[in-house]
Amino acid sequence: MEEILRQQIEKIVPLTDDEFQLVLSHFSVGKYKKHQYIVQQGNPVPYVHFVVKGLLKSFYIDKSGKSHILQFAMEDWWITDNQGFYNEQNATLNIDCLEDAQTYYITLENREKLCAELQKMEFFFLQKMTAGNIALQNRILSLMSKNSEERYIQFIQLYPDLIHRIPKTLIASYLGISRETLSRLSH
């Protein structure tokens, strides 16, 4: 499990064994069951999670009770409610497990300590945040400018592994289309 975290970091910055041990000392391991929430709207957001095993989704429930899926996170992805975590506010999103999951998680305090102790980790987290912001921007632009078929094709191209792991109703919700439209597009 440690090797997965190390490989994730070393895609961006090299680490010596001692540096990696320092990194590890700032993280904790979480084990979660399918359907378990790791973040809930209205509650504090103490951690950012790196997914080692499993599949999670972040979503927002509006005032009418409708659920809006923002993100899925599978192995090798990071997930949190960014606004709640970085601003130390209560969550506006929910994150729950679609499968049993294992994560490495870190508090904001430990993240800041780690970045102060090992500057290359600050660069690593900046790169991850930038990539996440670009992905979010592309998702918003896709919702604004592509029709349902184009969004579905883009989803398959970007996330070919997810199409078989996520129920069609959740994929439809993520794409902003009905389950019936998704059934028509996927045949």
C-alpha cells in the first residue's frame, strides 16, 4: 500500500527513502465500507484523501433534495471537499464509498507541516491542485457546451475503467442526463 502512495508522488517529484518515510509519517490510513460517508454536508472536513483501493463519489444535495454528482475518485485519485478542507469550514459536499475503500489521508495541519519540512511536497500538492482545477474547468465547460451524446463519449474516453464500476443511474446523474437517455446512448 505504501508503494502506491510513493509512486503517486514520484510521478511528480523524486523522493529518497528517508523523505518518503517523512511523508508517510504525516499521513494516516483509512478503511471504509461500501455506502460509508467520509464527508457529510454541514460537518467539518478534516482530511484530504488519496484513494489506494475502491471507488468514491462526491455529490451535493440541493434544497429540493436532488443529488448532483461532482466527482468520482478511484485508485490513484485524490478527493475532499476543497472549500471545507482548505477554508476550515463545514462541508458543502458529501463523499461516500461506492465500494469498500482504503485511503491515505492527511489533515490540513499535517499537510502544511509536511510542505514546510519538505518543499518538494508543496510543489507536488500544487501540481495536484492545478490538475484538479483544470479537470473541474473542463467538466464545467463540457456541461455547458456539449450535448448528452458528446458528454457520454467524453466520459468513456476519459474514464474507460469507470464505465463498468459505476451504476448507470450514477453515470447519468454525473453527465446531467436521464437514465433513459444514457440507456439509448450506450446501445
